[in-house]
Amino acid sequence: MTIQSWLQIITSTISLIGVMFLIYHFFRNPDIKADKEIKVIESECKLKHTRIDEIFVELKQDLSYIKNNHLSHIESDIDNIKQSQANIEGQLKFLNEALIKIINK
């Protein structure tokens, strides 16, 4: 064999190794990038879920406040109605007694 044949064999072998290395990196690099992206997405999901939980707690507190505040207003309105009703009943009794006195005369 001549030197030229040996050089062709060596360059072919190096080229073949280079092609195998490129194929290996072609299939390996997307997996590494995907793993990094998955980790970033997972961390973002945890942050989003934490924030959503905080929002739900805030909403629950706001609704509780609204409920309690609204109930106190309803209770005060009912008390006012009861007082008005008692006043009307007193006036009706007074008018009834006055009417009875007028009729009995």
C-alpha cells in the first residue's frame, strides 16, 4: 500500500468519526435543551400556582368581609323595620282607642 492509500484510509476514518460525533450531538443537544426548558417551565408553574393560591386566599377574605358587612347592614335594616312596625302598631292602638271613644259618645 502506498502512502496515498494510507492517507485516504486515515482521512476517511477521521471523517467517519466526525460524522458519528455530529449525529450524536444532533440527537443529544435537543434533549439537553428540552430538559432545560422543562425545568424553567416547572419553576414558572410553581410560581404561577403559588400566586393563584394567594389570589384565592385574598378572594376568600374579600368575600368573607363582604358577607359579614352585608349581613350587618341587613340586620340593621331589619331592626329599623321592627322599630317602624312598633311605632305603627302604637299609633294604630291610639287611633283605635280614639275611634272607640268617639263611637261610644
